[in-house]
Amino acid sequence: MAQHSVIAIANQKGGVGKTTTAINLGAALAMAGHRTILIDLDPQGNASTGLGVTVEQRHKTIYDLLAGPEALSECAVSTRIENLSLVPATSDLSSADMELAQTKDRTRLLRRKLEDAPAGSIVLIDCPPALGLLTVNAMVAADAVLVPLQAEFYALEGLSQLLTTVKHVRQSGNPALRINGVLLTMSDYRNNLSQQVEADARATLGDLVFPTVIPRNVRVSEAPSFAQPVLLYDPSSKGSAAYRQFAAEFAARLKLVREEA
Ligand code: ADP
Ligand code: MG
């Protein structure tokens, strides 16, 4: 596997589990021995904080990677998990949409910088909750999009907008972009609604929906305040088990995509 893989974790809705999935999928892949680079593309920097990279430690950031001459290797910092590195974000990034709007090739900035990702590595991009220039950069750079969907009533509503953006990116700069899959998050099995949403999603989207569903689990929500993935904070929790199982499914799908390519 000479090539690296780039996956954009995107949904324009906030609070659906993008960052939680980026952190814990990244941790699970790294722990399984895959060299993984997590790109924090959200000005809120939640993935950076959640992996224990403090604001003081964010010398070079995703902003430098997008707007400056810096290479990927200069912006990535190691985390306390072996095989998992991070390109951190700070609030600088919040003005990037406006600032980069006039730049030539403004949608290909990230793609260009990710070209020298190490062979065989997996790059996960934690997108902001919007379909603006940052998310478009992620999709132009990506082989595939992973969509976390919160198991709640309006979950499927925003999806058509997201798929329209994917279509535009395919037409305009990245014809090979695929949907890697949809991950149902924060499901509550005591709640009929979660089951209904899961049934609807599977009926509408079929095999695109990953078999594993991430349950709502208090350990998952506690972990970021300890600056750790739940996989380190409480490895025996239901949330950890679900993310490990999902990571195995995700890696298997990625391999299929590679074989086809
Ligand atoms: P996004 O990045 O899409 O905005 P987050 O990953 O930050 O979403 O998740 C939103 C909130 O939900 C966070 O407070 C997070 O800790 C919590 N959360 C995410 N997944 C779970 C889960 N499986 N169980 C419990 N809380 C969760
Ligand atoms: Mg987030």
C-alpha cells in the first residue's frame, strides 16, 4: 500500500459527533498499528484539545499549512498515542474563509499539502460544522467522505445538502471523491426514536451505513475534559468498544477502496 488515504469527516450540522469520531477513530486506527494523521480543520480546535495538545503547544497550525509555505511534516505534532499525530487548529482559522477567498486555487490548498503524507498513512480531517471553503478544501483533498449522523429526529434532513456539495466537488475538482460511509452516533437503545432513525437510515442509505452504531455513553462525553480519547480514558467502556469495532469496519472498507483503485 504505497498510497496514503485521506478521509474527510464531514456534516454541516454541529454536535453530531464529527470530532469525537475523528479522535476515537484516529486513536483506534493508530493503536491497531496504522500510521494516522488527524487534521483539525475546525477553528474551535476541539480535536486538538481532546487529544491533549494545549494552545501553547500549537506552534504551527492548520492555518499555516493552508495559508503559508509550511509542509505537512512541519505542522504535525505527536500525541500521547503512538502512530497518531495531529495538525492542530487555533481560532486563527476562523478568518481563513474570508482571507483565502481571493487566493488562486483556493479549494486545492489542502490537497497540495497532503500530497506528501507518508506512504500508507491514513489522514483524517475533522471538518467544521459548515459547507464553506474549509470543508470544500477537505473534500477536494479527500479520497472519501465519512458522515457521522446523530441518531435523532432530523438526522437525515441535512444529508441532501451535504450530498449536493459532494457532487459539486466531484464535478469541479475531485471526480474520484466517494462516500466512505455513514456512521450513526449517540444512539440510545432505550429510546424508540433512535431505533426508528437507524431503521430509516438503513432503508434509505443501505450499505452506506456502517453496521456498528456508536451508543450514547457518558464516558465518551467525559473523555475530552481529560484531554484523552475515550479509548485511553476508559478502554472498557461501551463507547470504546464501539469505536474499536467501527475502526475495524472502516479499515476493511478502506482496503476495498484501495483494491478497486
Ligand atoms: P461535532 O464535532 O460534530 O460538533 P462532537 O464530536 O463535538 O460533535 O460531539 C458533540 C457533543 O456530544 C460533545 O460534547 C461530545 O462529547 C458528545 N458526544 C459525542 N459522541 C458521544 C457519545 N457517543 N456519547 C455521549 N456523548 C457524545
Ligand atoms: Mg467538531
